[in-house]
Amino acid sequence: MSSSISWVTSRNPDAGNVFAIAGVVIKEMYRRKDFYVLLALVVVITLMLASVGIFNDDRIVRYLKDGCLLLIWLSSLVIAITTAARQIPAERESRTIFPLLAKPVGRGEFVVGKFLGCWVACGFALVAFYFFFGMVSASREHTLPLLAYFQAMWLHWMCLAIVIALVLLGSVIFTAPSSNATICFIIVLGIMFASGHLNSVAVQMHGFRGGLVYAIYYAIPHLEWYDVRELIIHNWGLIDWLAWAGATIYAGLYSGLLLGCAWLVFQRRTVTL
């Protein structure tokens, strides 16, 4: 981590600091074994599924795609959450955060740099995952709808932006990376599986409880909007580009809101060992 200090301090202020910190995060992530282990796991399991034939039924390719995409989503969430959760605590433990924040880097630049590094690194991981998935799928279906894959991967990346911003907010609230990662995993999975049903639940309630459920429904980030695996699994065609752009803007606004909250909390905290 000591090399990150000299690299950051040698850059220009403001944007230069942000990109320098992001570059360090990307380098450190790909020096670790997490991504390679998860990629190897996805490759092995997908190849095993691809080698299976059930009574020569062509529909088996749907189960193959469903299983592979589920592995990709789980692996990307593991990479995003664990990587973001250890960023600020690791800087604190190695004491590199003190010279960084003493003069050359503001706390806002520090938070944005960490976010950008984690997000871009996750983007590289998604490209690797989806490239392998596309090759296996094309070998079975003899077609490769590139635009549909691009839309799905882009929305997946936008979802990870919200997740990473949420975890960074948690890292300035919770002291231990393990507790932050666990809590964020529960929150993210809970949102993805349950938030789509909150509106229906609120309709059946009345009074204060119904209003509370409605408030939660509109306040939480709707990560389930970005899970468009069915689009790829069943070859349903492209998402409307206006809806795609709206989801992108929503992710950008929500990520910015979470990062702003992380900066406000971090600004008020005294950085100690």
C-alpha cells in the first residue's frame, strides 16, 4: 500500500487524485485471487452443465443459461461487496490513510476514488464472465445476440454501482469489514428477492402500516429492475432503449446519493486506528 501514497501524491489534485486512487484499487484487486477463483468456478460448473444432455432436449440450453447467469450474478456480488467492504478498513489498518488525508487527498476524492476503482474492476470482471457465457451459449444455440448481451451486462454493471456505493457507506459506519459485508449481502439479496412484492403487500394493508410499507418501497433502491436474466434465457429481444437509459440514470442518481451520504458520514468521523 505504500506505493499508492507516492502514486497519488504525484498526481494533480481533484480528478487526478480520484483516478490515481481508482487505479490502485484496480491493481490490488487483480493481485488477489478472489476474481480468478470465482471465474474458474463459473467456468468449471458451466462446462459441466454444457456437457449434460437430457434426452437430447434442446430446451436444456435454457437451464444451462439460467445456471450460468445465476453463478455470474452471485460471483459479481461477492466480488463487489467483499472488495468494497475492505477498502477503507484496509487503508486504516495499514496506516496509509493518514498521509493520504493529511494533505493531498480530500475525503470526498478518497471515497469517489475507491468507488470508481471497485466499479471499474467489477466491470472488467463482468466482461470476462459474459464473454465466456456468450461463447458457451453460442456453441449450443449457434447464435449470439450481442445487443441483448450488452444491455444485460450494462444493467448488471449499473446494479453493481449501487451495491458498491451502499457497501462504501457501510464501511464508514461499521468498523469490521466482515460485519459490513454480511449486512450488505443480506440487504442486497433481500431487496432483489422481496422489494418487487412490497407494493402488492402495501395494497393489502391500511393505515400506518400500509403507509410505512409504501415508504420503504419507494425509498429502497430497486435492484431487481436490473436483473434481466429472463431476457437472455428466453431470447425475448431487446429492452426498450428509453427504459434502459432510465434505469441507467436511476442507478447513477442512487449511487451518487449513497456516495454523498458516505462522504458526509466520513467527513464527520475522526479517523483513528
